[in-house]
Amino acid sequence: QVQLVESGGGLVQAGGSLRLSCTASGRAFTSYVMGWFRQTPGKEREFVAGISWTGISTKYGDSVAGRSTISRDNAESAVYLRIHSLKPEDTAKYYCAVQKRPFGDLWSTQSAFDSWGQGTQITVSS
């Protein structure tokens, strides 16, 4: 079983940026696609970004495409998400997730992921 711990959330003004971090333990991190999702109360969890196990390929949700960057450091078993030009609608709890299968394709659906962190809150004030 893998353990994921997110950090880096907080309160930020619109237009600002944040860098989220997620550290993993308990699984061969280098073999798995990693992803970030976000959720607000009463809404479905939304795909934000994903990165292949090689780190070469990335994918972004429409809501953050063009103003976010996902990266990973396999030596540190960590994945990062930086979001620029934050908007109030980016306010959500952000979750790190590990895809089920090793060496898999980069999927953006929740069902492809089977381990989740506790989440870190981003609140963007207008």
C-alpha cells in the first residue's frame, strides 16, 4: 500500500501562484503514473494534471491547462504541481493520486487511480 502526503496549499490572492508537493512511500514510485485532482464540496473530483512514470509525458485538465506545470522527482519519490495565475474558481482541496498499474498509460479518470492522499486546500481570494 502506498502512502501519499500533500503539502503546499494555502490562501493566496487571485493572480498568484502556488506549488503543491506530494511525497510517496510504500510503492515503487518510479513505476507509476502520478496525478493531481481537486474537489469542492458537492462536486465531483476533477482531474487537474498527470505525469507519466517516466516523467516525459504530462496531461492537464482544461481548467488549468496553460497555467500549470506538473513534475516529478523520482529520486525523492515526489510529484509537484505549480499553478500560476490562480483564480477564485481554483479554490478546492487538491489530492495527489497514484495510478493502479505500474508502467501504465497516462489516464485522467479517477478510476485509473487507486491511492489518494488526504489533500491540501487551496483558497484563492478575489
